[in-house]
Amino acid sequence: MAENDDDKDDKTEEATPRRRDEAREEGQVALSQDVIGAASLLVAVLALMFGGAQLAAATGALLDGSIALLPQWGVASIDEQMVSGWFWAASQVVALPAALVVLPLFVAGLLGGYGQVGFRLAPKAIAPDAKKINPASGLKRIFGMRAVMRTTTATLKIVAITAAVSITAWTSLPALSGLPDNDLGPVLAAAGWFVLRCVSAALIAVVAIAGLDWFWTRRQHDNELKMSKKDIKDEHKQTEGDPHIKAKIRAVQREMARRRMMADVPKATVVVTNPTHYAVALRWDEAEGARLGRTAPWVVAKGVDAVAQRIKAVASRHEVVLYEDVPLARALHRQVEIGDQVPEGYYEAVAAVLAYVYRVKGLAPAAAQGS
């Protein structure tokens, strides 16, 4: 128990977007049922105010017609066809007025829920779960602190609505005290006014309670989704990957790229070097360059310090010419990536290097293949 309290105390950070998405997939949303109820009740009152007269008139006409037909029904033999005909005739009379009252209620219920949490399917919420049928979990839900809170809040809601209606009715009693001496019309109008005031008071109380419940529900939902710093760190590792593992992966990738680069050094035509720090391996093959769409030599390997020394060692083993030119080596290493051809500004300098290579190897420029 103490461990659970400690875990709850550690959860001080706001939930991340990923945590909220996971909660939505599991059906955990900040949905206030009181908001839905308040929206439905408000729409019901409005629907009855604007469509109640038509529904009452249609219902009265249906009753009047039914009573007028009672003598015939008393002596007629009733079968299934006759009963279905009665229902069809009755539905034609009251269907449209009833729809004008019922459909707005249905839409209000949908919008009351959709407006709070949006539309999203949550298959995990209806998936089989052993915890949902666990008797211990069921007893905890029935007799736990949440159940006590729900019962208490429901009682307070009833008391608040009852108090609002009672106060409104009490303040309206003086206006109703003289009605018995009036005609039926004024009495009915006053009764309607009295009912409207009571309903309005109840609506105001319900809307106020719904607003408080919506605020409390969202706050409770946010508190339930709060995460500890360790949770956020673990989620970051799952999303972005462990930094140590990523560093190892990058190191392996660099080593693999270096090996591929070293494998291309023997194909180089020349390695331009700074005696100790820089080495840039260049390749020029006229036929291969034409096939690859290259018009100038290209870099096949480059490196500094230890990598540069390895490049020079591999080049020496494969009899690739080493050419020392400090400014050119530094410039090519800084400006040209592996696989890119030499920029136009260095054509003259590189041409001089290739001319030197051809002289050393005793080759004509057109015949050089860059061993």
C-alpha cells in the first residue's frame, strides 16, 4: 500500500501526447455524463416547447379516434392483419410529431459526448479482460472510494436540484394563491407559468452541476494520467531509442562506412596528403567517369589523423601514388564529400597532380585508369 502511495506521489509530470493517445485507445477519456444529461434535458425542454403542442394534438386525435372505434372493435373479430393496420395508422398520426421531439434528444446526446472527447474508436475498451470479471475488482468498484464519491455527488446533485425547484415554487406561491377564484383559462396559464419557472430553475441547477462535473472530471482524468519522471524517460527511450544503444549503432555505422571507404582506396588514382593530418583519395577513369556522368575526378576516401594514416598505408600497399600538397589536401577534405567530384575551382590543381601521377607511372593521360 505504501508503495502505491509512493508511486502516486512520484507522478507529478503532465501526461505526454503518447500517454493520452494510449489512454484514449483503452477507453480512458474525460467524459462527463452530467454534461450529456444536461444537454439532453435542455433540448428536451426546448423540443417540448416548440413541438409539444403538435405531439399532444396528435396523441389526442389518436385517442379520440380510438375511443370512437371502440364499439366496432367490441364486436369485430381481431386478427393479426387488423392489429398491424391499427399500429400502422397510429404511427402515421404520431410518428412525425414524436420524431420532432425524440430526434433532437438523440442528436443532443451524441453531440454532448462527441463535443467532450471527439470521435475515436477504442477497441481495447471492449476487448475481453479478466480484470473486468474479477470479483475482487468488482467489489472494489462497488464499495471503493470512487463508489462512495459517486453516491455522495449524486445525492448532492439531487439535493441541489430539489432545493432550486423548491425555492422557486415557494417564491411563486403568493402569485398562485388567488387563482382558485379565476376562470379555467387564467388558472391554466398561471399553472403553465409556474411549471416553466420550476423547470427553468431545475435546468439552471442541472447546467451548473454539469459545468462543475465537467471541470472535476477533466481534472481527475489529468491526475490519473500524470506520469513520473521515470515514466517519461522510459517512454522517450521507447520512442527515440536508448541513447547508449543509438550511440553504439552510430559507431557501428561509422565503422562500416569506414571499411567501405577503405575498400575503395586501392581503386584510387592518387592520394593527396598533408604529411601527418589529412589524406584525400581521388579516382579518375575517363571511361568510368563518362558512364557515371562525371567530368572531373571524384573523392573515394578521406580522413584525418589516424584515418588518414590508414588511408596512406592501404594506398602504399596497393602502389597508389601519394602526393603531398597541404593546401589542396585540407581544401578537398573540407569541401568535398566522399563520392562527389572535385569542384571546378580545383581543376587546375588536380590536373597538375594527375600529370605528376602519369609521369611517375609512365602513362599517357588518355590511358590512365587509376589502379
